[in-house]
Amino acid sequence: MYRKEIKKEATIEDIIQELEQNALNREQIQRRVYNKNEQIKEDYGRVIILKQGYVVKFMLVKNQERAVSFYVGEALVDFDRVFVSKEENQFTLKALSKCELISIEKQYFLDYLSIRPIFTEFILKKLTGQLHQFVVKMGINGKYQRDRVLIGLINAAYALGADQDEDFYEFPTVINHYFLADYCDLDATAFSKICKMLVDERLIFLKKRQIVIHLRKLRQAVKESQGIYM
């Protein structure tokens, strides 16, 4: 059995390499490439790892797709889909850029984690971060529009790989204003109106139609408004 020496923390690449080296057949782990705007159609009961690129998760609301999650390279994609049937699933996945995905048979993946605690720890950290983002995302419902945008932009930035310590984050070109409006649970007109207000407050900036946010100032603005909901 092949085992890679892990000196510090495990990485997605470490996990993929070991799974590929130890697979008994091609069905257990597969690499697939999706092009921009292509719907991702992987079998249910398989774990999906995004090796590189951007993926958006849509929910169908009144026959319209609304963006509810973003994924960027080296991420577990929609992990809960592994445990639901196709009929129970209410979401679709779409590539926002050219993407490389690793598709892994569920039982092979779970069995392997059971004998590699360092990989289990890494996966749990990933899932904990995604769960936190989901809870924060759900928490914007019922809040004022301005706070929905503040919280939504912060959360989307972290989902897309923003560093906790950096002051500024520029959303990639594949994440347009319509996706961000969906993510903040607002229509495009209301989202644009709030963004103009935030530009005036110098909390966000526009750079060739892309949004650049001042993370530290946005977090402070959220803290200042929390008393409204107490």
C-alpha cells in the first residue's frame, strides 16, 4: 500500500495522490474536465473534489436558478450530495471556468479516511469551514438589505479563498454581480443600489466592473449593526 510521507499538514493533492495510487480499479477514482458554463453531472454517491477552477451551486426557486454556494480550487464540492438520492437533490452544479474535478467512489473514500487520520482531520476542517459559511449565509434571511450585502460579500469572499488576514479582496471575473445578488438573497436592482451606497461609504470599490471589498471595514460595519437585531 502506497503512503505518502506527510511532514506537516495534509493537502488535497496528498489525498488525491494516495487514492489514485491505491485504487483497485478505474471506477474508484476518476479525473474529469468541465468547460465554462457546463453543468456538472457526476453520479450520486460519489465524492467530488475540485482540483482547479470555479464552480457555482444553484438552487431552483420558482423555475429560476439562484446561486447559493461558490467553490474554488482544492475544495470539497457539495459534500452532502453524497448521502442523498438524485430525486431528493434540489441543487445543480455548474462550472464557471474550465474545471478539473476528481470523482471518488463514496465507500472507497470513507474507508480510506478511516485508516488515515491525518486526512480525516484535514477533511473535517474543510467541512467545518463550509458549514460555518452555510450557517452565516442562512443567517442573512430577515435582515435589512444593507446587512445582507455586507454579510453576503464577506462570506462569499471567504468561500472563494480570501485570507482572514488580508484587508482587500477582489472577486474573480467569473463571479458577476448577478451571482453575488443571488448569494445575498436580493434581486439585481436592490443589490446594485446597496453596492452604490457601500461605494460611497468606501467599504467596497469597483474595478473594471468587478467588486473589490475592504474586508476589515465590512466586518466592522457588521459588528456595528448587530445591535439592531438584539
